[in-house]
Amino acid sequence: MEYIFTTNALEKTYKHFDALNHLNMHVPKGSIYGFVGKNGAGKTTLIRLLCGLQKPTKGSFSLYGVAHDDAKIHDVRKRIGAVVETPSIYLDMSARDNLKEQYRILGLPSDDGINKLLHLVGLDQTEKKKAKNFSLGMRQRLGIAIALAGNPDFLVLDEPVNGLDPEGIIEIRELILKLNKEYQITILISSHILDELSRLATHYGFIDHGMIVKEISAKDLEAACRKCVRIQVSDTAILSRILDDMRMDYKILSTKEADIYGKINVTELTLKLLEEGCIIDRINEHDESLENYYINLVGGGRHE
Ligand SMILES: Nc1ncnc2c1ncn2[C@@H]1O[C@H](COP(=O)(O)OP(=O)(O)OP(=O)(O)O)[C@@H](O)[C@H]1O
């Protein structure tokens, strides 16, 4: 897999406090990477290092394969757009004038792209309205438009839906999906709102106390969180044979335990197991929601 951003035992210490602690992270090209962690877990610190706003204390990271201490890092950083903490916009200016200013800062030769950008983020009807009169969602979208001005292929968004109302959340979600699908922009989004991320993310990195405790693709996470029946039997070899006959989707966990997915006819399974002399010790529904998965991960101290 090709990665846009990777870190290797990255550390950031503030005085005696380890905000990032031996952090290893991998953002695949083309992904929407949900960077999940509680308040204070270290998400913004990581993003500040990635954007060059602060330097690591120890360890390393690379962007597009360029090491953070290589002189070329300044060039590859031009391929990133970021909205870190609050969007940096001029409140006394309209959306268009904010973008004109950003074009000027970046030294872009013409303003031609501005109409397209305003349309993309849904701010093309705001005319002369100043940003200070925008809703929080509109400001956030303007922040994203500014981050997109340099035509980046990697967009970094720090808590983009924080404080937004449901409508604002949906607008940002649709924009993020569009940027990823239609414009092939890799997106790193930090958030502590798991439910929202689960509608977007193709990959997750769970951070706790400055460490990545788990990286997993959305597909694998969905499988891990699927509703299933957990069954304990005297012999899973017999169970496995019967489930194959019944064309069931299942996973053997040990010689005595298995998870069975999908709708299952328990009476039929019980009779077939008894016929083969396999005893059922226990059977119960098992449901690991994303929220539970996360709590188990950061609460249970599973470190990989
Ligand atoms: N400049 C600083 N000096 C001292 N400590 C800091 C500094 N910046 C961050 N920290 C501490 O580092 C830890 C990680 O902070 P960070 O802002 O990265 O967390 P976060 O995961 O982004 O949380 P939040 O969602 O609350 O922003 C926190 O305990 C914070 O107090």
C-alpha cells in the first residue's frame, strides 16, 4: 500500500509532558483517515507537527516519502491543505475576498479558480456578506476552500464538525466525500465524534495518551463490529463442518468457541450438532458497536 504520511516512534514533549509518545501512524493514499481520540489524546499535536507548525522532540515522520528533516519537506508541504483548530479567515472580508487574499499569499497567477472553489464549498451565493456574519458551518467551509486554494492532494482537517448543527455536519460530510471521491484528495480528519467519522472514514487510527493503539480499515472494523451469535461447543471442528453445510459465514475463535454471522436457524443447528455428538455449552447474541470497540480499545489497554 502507498502511504502519504507515516510516522516512526514520533514523540513530542512539552516540558515534562509527553503529548506524543512513540507514535506510529500510516495514512494510505486515497483514504479518508479518521484520527480518533479523546480530548487531550494528542490529535492536534500530531497535526501541528505534520503541518510544520512545531518540531518533533524525537522520532521521525515522512510526507510523500520525504523525511521531516529533509530540506525537500517544504516543497512537499505545498501539496497539503489544512484547517487546524479554528479556520484562519478574515472576518471582515467576504468569502471571495478571503480566497483572493489566499491566492495572493500563495502567489497564484490568476483568480480563475475562485468561482469553482466557492461553488464547490457551497458559498457561491454569499456575494458581499462578510465572514463574521457567516454561520459556523459556512466559516468551516470557507476554511476548507482556503485550504484547497493551492490545489492540494492531501487535506488535513482538525475536528471539522466540532460545534456544528446537524445541517452543518451534513454539508461538511458531503463536501469531504466529494473531495475524496471526485477529486481523489486524501483526507485526514481528527475527531472524537465516532459516529460521524463512521459515515466517512475508509481507515481509522485510534490514539490514546499520545500513542496509536490501533490502525484498522473501515472494512475490517465493520467486520469486527458485526452482529453475530457467539457459540461455545464441545468441538468447533464439528461445528465448522455443519456451518459449511449450512453455508453460514462464521469465524472459529478457539477449539470451543466461534462467532456465526447472519441469520441463523438455531433449532436446525442444535439438532445437527446433537446428531454428531457435539454439545452446546452456551449460545448468545454478541454485538460490538463501534463505540464499544473504541471503549474496549482505549479502556482495555490493548496496544499493537
Ligand atoms: N503548547 C503546549 N504546552 C503544554 N502542553 C500542551 C501544549 N499543547 C498541547 N499540550 C497538551 O498536550 C496534550 C495533547 O493535546 P492536543 O491538543 O494534541 O490534544 P487533542 O487530542 O487534540 O485534544 P482536543 O480534542 O482537546 O484538542 C494535552 O494534554 C494538552 O494539554
